[in-house]
Amino acid sequence: MSANLAYSALCFIMLHTMVWFSANLQFVGGGWTTKSIWVALTLSIPITLCAYYGTRFGYQTLSESVWGVRFFAFALSYLTFPFLTYYLLGESMFTIKTLLCVILSFAILAIQLFM
């Protein structure tokens, strides 16, 4: 794995983690329900920077293809979302539909990395 691909993956994992919090923190409960909009606004610039640099690093590595970067980022999003949702909201990721989507995400990653 090249360094640029690792940087791209790191940027996209951070991006999808921050997006999860900016969109779903309102459902976690506690005092976050009323403060979640401020978290979303605060995270907007770091999210944009992660998208920018994740795309930049991925484009250099994935055959200079924006499509390759898009599928790579999508696959990583489907690897982060189920874990955060299960851990923080208690929604099971062990449904047939979710498990199939996670498997498909691994397949998309493999296609982008090895073909």
C-alpha cells in the first residue's frame, strides 16, 4: 500500500466519522441533543479539508480516476457508519441487509485496490 493511499484512507475515515457525528449526534441523547447543531457547524471545515485531501491523495494513487476515489470513499463510509451506529446508538449492524452492504464495501475496496 502506498503512503498516498494510506493518507487518503485516513482522511476519508476521519471525514466519515465526523460526518456521522455532525448528522447523528442529535440522536445520542444527553445534552448533545441541543448542542448537535454547533458540533455540525464546527466540524464543517475539518470535514471539507478531509474530503479535499482524501480526494487529492486518492486521485494520485488510484490511476488518476475520480471514480476510483469515489468508490474508495464510499466503501470506507460503509465500514465506519455501522460500527459507530452500533456502538453509540445501539442499532444492530447484524441484519442481513447491513452485513451484505459491509461485504459489498469490502468487495468495492478490493476492486479499487487490486484491479
